[in-house]
Amino acid sequence: MAPLLGSETPRLWTQPLRELTPDTSKGFEVIDFAERFCRIQLMPWQKWWLIHALELLPSGEFRFRILLTLISRQNGKTELLKIVSLWFMYSGRARLVLGVAQNLSIARESWEGALEYIEANPSLAKMHATTRRGAGDYQFLLSNQARYKITAANGKAGRGLTVDLLILDELREQKSEDAWKALSATTAASGGLILPITNAGEQASVVLNSLRDMALTSTDESTGIFEWSAPDGAEITDRAAWAQANPGLGHTITERVLASAAATMSPGAFRTEHLCQRVDTINTALDLQAWQGCADPQLTLDGLRDRVAVCLDVSPNHSHVSLVAAAVGQDGRVRVDVVAAWDSPDAARQALPGLLERVSPRSFGWFPGGPAAALAADLRTVADAREIKSSDVAATCMGFAEQVMSRRLMHRSDPLLNAHAAMAVAMPSGDGWRFARRDSGNVDAVYAAAGAVHLARTLAPSVGKPRIIVAA
């Protein structure tokens, strides 16, 4: 199989106003600068980005005032920022380049890399005047008075500065508008270019989400977007989606790395970092897109009564108790349904015996190492109750997530189960993970569902009626 190469062009992008040539885009000049002075061969996507990002108006001004770029991690973003910053300085296009990230160490990565290019090339080094390092002050100056300074993103960032090129790295980390308001104002006097560049974020990434929505819907031609991302509905294992979201695939990142990440990262983290897709919460334990794909509102457990397993779980504050059933169908897919829910352990204690008598499950289980221990004295009286030990909890949770991911699970889209599935966060446990109980809202329904699925999948086969063989 031929190696998979990343897509040169983004999935979503603002179209140019006219044909892009050396007369209508400074990108060609930057590519030449990178090859001649930085001695670097840019990747196809980086060249494409430069040509389109640095489009010129007939007046000679840059077309874009704000250009948002979304791209997955490990695809050569930092290298591109170094080249752009240096060209703006050496060409005289910028008196001040300001690099911003959520902390100085991130911003410093590009800044230090730009200095390394200068020090490695005599033609660049002869214009290097001074460098400051330390006490939170990182900047270097060229003999043409062009300066490259870095800062952390906060409400005071950039105050009093007039910036010609503002680079906002990892914009997804800005969870309030304070830094954006302060920083975007620094380019007002100069008419400078603002380049936010990041991978996708989560619901809390308010600046990124607002800017992206504006870029996709705005008729303002000075605001643009280039987004390398997987299409909506793409599976985590979709190789074509990997190529669309990772333009550096085959250059800076490999399929093997992505396959490993898909198998070990939480679905939310993989989608944001490697598929460049927005998610509600990055650390979601379940792939919520796959979860939605498993829904079947018409689902019942009718016809599977002889193989039903149920599991009970309790929230840490004892404000909620869930009882969920699961059964494996003839097609090998496991059906899941909520049997009952209560707002206190005492309510569950009173109702549980009658429910179990009516459902008559093949197996009943609970997690003795979790909050359900509050009902231990009652649950241990249930005939043949199975205790899912602490050593098996990670396998139970991860197995449930795998069944969701592979679409081998079906559920009725019960509002309670949907809500708890959306709140389930992965917490490391040994070499695996389990659903986090603290600071993630109630997840007892998804714990009960995972336990029921685990019990249903590990049930011993039904013996059935004995066969009588009569000798001839």
C-alpha cells in the first residue's frame, strides 16, 4: 500500500479575489526567502498557505487583516511561523512582530527557532543587532530596527505596542476574550496582519469558536479562514480524513503515529488534535459522534430476555442511582436500555427487589469499589450478584468505549444515558483509563451501562434443553 500523503489544500478556505501570481501574492517571495536564506524546502501545504495567505490587493496592501488557520498538530506549523516572521522583518514589512501563545514557553519555541535560522546563515546574521533573554523579556532586533517580541496571552498582553504582524499560536487555549481584545487592538494603528493559528478546540474555546464562525459567515473580504480538518461525520479510523486534517502526513507525521494516537487517546482529544474537529469537551471518554450513530429509538430487548444482564451504579454524592440492562443479539451487537433511575439510594433499595423479580436478568452486577458501596449490604443479598472488582473497572469502561467506537452497541437514545455519556471523562488508571467520577457531573448511568455490557458479553452460553439421542 502506497504511503498516505496529506492534502495540500484545506477543506474549508476563503477563495482568492483573483489569480495568484508573483504579482498578486507575496507568498512566492517568502518561498524563495525560505529556500535561499533559511535553506529549507517547504512542504506543499506550506507553499500553498504562503501564496494564499499573503494575497495582495491592487493597492499593494495585504488582502487579509485577520486570517485564521486551523490545522492538526505535528504538521509543520511552527516551522511556517518562523519563516513568516523572519521574512516580514528582513523585507521591511514589519517593524514589530509579536508572537503570542498561552504561555511564554510555547511562544518561545518559534522565537528561538527564528534565531537559529539567523545564526546559521551569514546573510541573515549580519543584520542581527541585539537579543534579550530572561525575566519574561524575550526579543531580538535587526539593524533595520525590525523587532520580534513574544508574550503570553492575557488581558495585559501587547498594551502600548503597535504591531505589524501578530501571530496567535494555539488560539484554542484562550478561554476568555480578554487577551484577544487587548492584542487585536495592537494592530489598529498599523493596519497589521493578525494570524491566529491553532488546532480545533472545545466548547470553552470561546475566542477560536467565535472567530471561526465569523470567518465562515462574514462577507468581509479582509477576514479569511484556511482549515485543514476532517469532514463532519468522519470516523476516527478514516485514513482519508487523516489526510485531509494532516497536510504534513508523509512528511512530518506518519500513519503509524496517527494509528497509535487513535488507539490510545480519548476520542475528544484525538478529534481536536489530529482531526482538527471541534468537540464539546476534549477529554470525553466516549466518541460522541459514534455514540449518536449507535442510537435506535425503536430498540427493545424483546426476544432477548434469556440473556439480559443488569448493572446498578450510584453517583458519588448519592443524588442519583441508575439501573441499566444490556443483552447481546444474534448479530453480535449489544443492546442497552435504561431500566430505572432514582434520586436516592433509599428509593433504589425499596424498588430494586420488585424490579429484579420482574426483569429476571441472567446476571446482576455492581461496582463495590465505587459509590454503590453505600448499598453493599442490600446488593450482596441479591442471588448470584456479580461484583465488578476495581481491577476490572478500566477494562469495563474501555470495552464499553470500544463497542461504541466500532458501532457494535445500540441504545434507545434515552435522555438520561445520553447526558451521562456526554459528561463521561477519561481518567488514567494503570495502563488504561476509567470514567472519572469527580468534577464531571453524574455518570452513574454510563457506569451502569458499561457494567451491564461487560456482564452481557461475558455471560456463559445458555445450555438449553438436553438433547436425547436414540440409538438405531
